[in-house]
Amino acid sequence: MIVKIEGLDCPNCARALEGEINKLSSVKNAKIEFVKSKLIFESNECTDEHALEDIIKLTKKIEPDVKIIAKSGKKDKKGKIKFVFDLILLILGIAIGFIIFFVQMPIWTFWTLYVLAVLMLGYKTYYKAVTQIFRGVVNENLLLTISVVGASIVGEHMEGLMVIALYSIGKIFESLAVNRSRKSIESLVKMQPEFAVIVTEKGEERVEPKDVEVGSTIIVRAGEKVALDGEIISGEISVDMQSLTGESVPVLLKEGDEILSGAIVLDGLVKIKTTKKYDESTIKKIMNLIENASQNKSKTETFISKITKWYTLGIVALAVIVWGIVWAVTKNIDVAVYRGLIFLVISCPCAFAISVPLTYFSGLGNASKRGILIKGSNYLDACSKLDTMVFDKTGTLTTGQFSIDHIESELAEEEIIFLASVGEQYSIHPLAKAIVSAYDKTLPKIEDFKEIAGEGIEFKFQDKNYFVGRKDKTLKSTVVEVYCEKDLLGRIYLSDTVKSSSKDACSELKKLGLKTVMLSGDNEESVRKVCEELDLDEWHAKLLPQEKYTFIERLKVEKKRVGYVGDGINDAPSLVLSDVGISMGVNGAPASVEASDIVLVDDDPKKIALAIKISKKTRKIVLQNIIFSAVIKVAFLSLGALGVTGMISAVFADVGVTLLAILNSMRALKEPARK
């Protein structure tokens, strides 16, 4: 079950809450996706509703301000009121602090107002610290509480008050920055169409996209989103494809053109014959990949997640050691306690815990907005390290839209095309589609249909065994042979064209330092011609799927970081074996899309170089945040232990580093600079 969480703006709090939820007997496999504000869980020997009820009760005890929202679209109306209330308390607490330190008053009045100000500024922090310590959870709430109490005990009242005031201000800014990034990412979900208008015998009917059958006719008017993939059967329109491909220039489509779900019609009216179910449509694929992307985490993200669990306990131990050493050297317990408290203030791991996953998720969101669907931050990381890009030819670098050049056969052309079409009618291979489209009549059903990857199709028709494919590997053209039993009936020669963006794609990859290779099952002449046109570094022709797999295997033995780009069923093994498998989203076979790590929504190979640029930029930002946060924290921990900096400087450093890391993470949402 998936539910929404509101009011959870602290990554460590999210981790602690996730741990406590997993301890419930009614729940198993609970996972909080902090950046997306979602809780995913399974019920354990009970209903989802019962498990959810237990989660809500537990959450109220641990995080009173956090709301679990079960129903989609339901909003927490009290959220804004609470934010305003907390802001008023913050302002009043700071105002009282100024009064007690700059106005003479009796000692009892001072302490009364001081305690009131401290409570107003951090009552939530103290409450969480107390409730969580009894559950064995040690995090920044406890560290801040100890720091404020300790500063008050050793007489550093101003610093104690400033620590909690600056921390509370920082949490507000942190929350605003996180929510801004969340909104940028969540805007992708708004691409999902809410309805489809289908044409029935009674007229037009508005239904949910999932209820539309393949082959139905839907109508889309200006300003509406296309609900399902299909073919335009009436109308000429301009569509906005930016949400799918990242391209802002409108695209003109007319009768016979393919149109993708998620596109927005800008003018006119269009009738579309649906070619896919909603669950198989482009927009649904995008939604599924966005939803599941956070499950495949990079090694860096996983390491940061694990280390922060022990980070706080380690800092507490170091604070005790510092306290002991300073006390032994200075013989002054107040100075020793004060320096130990500085350790606690600067130690909060928020800068690491939030900036790393936020950067990766921003990078994934950036790629998605530009029509590049990456299935997790681990693949985003792997993409930045590639040194070799291997391509399939047909449908990847070429259009895959073949046409018949000529036919060699003793039979009539119509007869040989008919026999080939009978066998190819169930195949999704581009050559098969070209042959079947050339025969515009109804085809009979066949028996014993069997597709042999990389070779062709065997089938039985009118008590005879036929083969459609290629047996003669010496032919230097793209050709389909038709056999009856063992007799060759004829050959159908076809031609393909290179995609308009393929040359730029290969050129961009070379600029990024990648070697380009083509592996194809086609004949040498066709492959050589395409490779010369695209200026590829290496090519191999007449390869079977297992031979492509072996080639990728050999590259990996040579310690190459290999990316493989393909679109067919026969590419699936190579897509899985490569470090990063990239498939075509529109014309790619379902098996290749499933096996790949990256999906190009619009089949544009030029997006491969953009994916690598985004991955390199994202990884660079991750490393910047880790190094910057670590250096600042180590520096202030050292200076604090030596007595050079005070507690206020420490909290400034902690809050400042966190905010800068978050703002830097949001740069991953922007497109990389063009070189």
C-alpha cells in the first residue's frame, strides 16, 4: 500500500520513523521515500486498513506534526495554520530573548521568560528527543536538547537560546527548500491524463483512460491531454510534447501519424485510434518508472544512508572524549562541557542525509522532463562512468521503417509478399512490419508459429512447412528469404534510412570521450554504409543475438564500462549484460524496455549524450555536497574542541552547510550546459 506523508521535512526523522513502523507486528517491509513524501508498506497477517491504523497511531506519538494521508487528493487543511502558528512562536521567542538580555529584571523574571522563550523556540525538538530516546533512537533532536540544557547549566544562556533559535530558523528554510524541490519533481506526475473521450454508438462518452480498449476511437480537443497511444485517423493538429521529450517547439501531426499519450493538443480537434492499453502506453510507462526509480539506489546513496545511522552515536562518544580531554587539560568542568556541547551542535548529519538523495532524485527528475527515463540512481551513476557505447542498427540508429526495393522470385510479386506476410504477421521486427504493410488484405491464421531470434520464422500453412527469414548469410543486402520446405521461393529486398539525429548523437558521444561501436545482424554492405555515414569507430555485421552478447562479454572482461542501445527482443540479453542498457520507448519491444536501465521516450539517440551529461553533472554535485559538508564540519569540530569557535558559530555552520547543500542539490534539476 502507498500513502502520502505531510509535514515530514527531516531525513533523520524519516529514517527513525521508518525503523519504528517496521517494528509493528501488523506491518512488514515499510519504506519511507523522503523526497517524494510517500510511505510504502505491506500488511502482515492483517488488512492494509488495520496496518495503516497502527501506523497512524504510532506516527502521532513520535511525530505529532506528521500526517498520514491514505486517500489520494486529500489535503491537510491544518498544515498552513500550524506553519503560521510555529512562525508566530518563533518570532515571539526571539523577541522575548532580546528583552531578557537587554532589559534589567529580577532573577525569577529572567528565568521565567528564559524558560518560556526556550520552550517556544524548540518545544517540538525537546518532545521528539524525549519520546525517541525511550525507543532507543538517538538523533539531532537529542543533540540539540542536550546542547540547550547544557548551555543553560554552565551559564551560557544567550548561546543556549541562540542555538535553538538558529536551528528552528534553519529548519524552516530547509523545509521550504525541500518542498520547492519536491514540487519541481512532483510536477512530472501532472502529465498523467485524467480522462479520455471515446466515440460510441450513442455519441461521446468521458471515461477513465484505463477503461479504453485497444482499437477504440477517442477524441482530443485543444487544451486536452492525449490519454492513450494511437494513430491519428482524422484531423491535423499541433501538439506540445515538452512533458515527454523536453522539446518546447510544437510538433505538427496529421492523419496516419503516431501520437503519444501525455502530449497536449494545442489547436483543433483530432480523432485517434488507440493502439495500446493504458497500462502499456507511454505516459503510464513514464509514471511507473518515476514511481519506482528511488528503489534502485546508487552505492553512494546507500552508503550515506547506512553511515548516518551510526554517525550521531559516534559524535556523542567523541563529545564525551573531548569533554574528558579538555577537563583534564584545563581543570575547568564548565569549559569542558561547553566544548563538548559544540561537538553536539555541529554534528547533525542533515547536510549528508538530505542532499545526497535529493541530488539524485533531482537528476532523475531532470532526465525525465527531457524524455529520458532512468530506472534508479545506481544507473544514473553508472551512466557517468561509461567509456564505450554499443549500438544495434535497425530501429536504433536507423528509422526501422523499411520499404520493399525489389523482389526476386519465379512467383508473382503479390503471391510471394502474401506468403511472407502470412508468416510475419505476428512478428514485431521492422522488416516484418514493412512486408505485412505491403499486403493490404486480410491474412489467414497459421499453425505452429515459431520465431527464431536472429534467423526468422517457421510456420505451417495449408499442410506445408514454410520459413521466412534469412538462411544465406553471404548476401550483401537487407533481404528476407521465403522457403517452402527446403525450396527457395524468392527473396524480398528492403532498404532502411538513418535517423536524422543519429549523426549528432554519435558526434556528441565522441566529444564526451566514448568509443562508438555498432553490432548488427544485417549484411556487411548495409552496416558498413551506415557506419561510414555516422563515422563510428567500429562495426560488426551478420551477428546473431548470442554473438552480440559474447561481444559485450568480451568488452567487460577488458574492464570496459559498456552501454548498449537496442530496441528489439533479440537485444534483451545484451541490454541486461551491459553496465547500462538503453532502449527505445516508442518502437521498442516490451522485452527490451523491461530489460533496459534507461528508456528514451521519443526514440531519439541524441538523448543518450544528454543522459550522460546529466549523470556527470549529478554525480559532480553529489561529490561537491559530501566534500563541502565534511570539510566544514571537521573544521568546526576541530576549532570548537580547541576553543577557537563558540556554539553560535557551530550552529551557523551546521544550518548554513545544510541549506547550501540543499540549494546546490537543486541545480541537478537544470539542464547541463551545452559545450
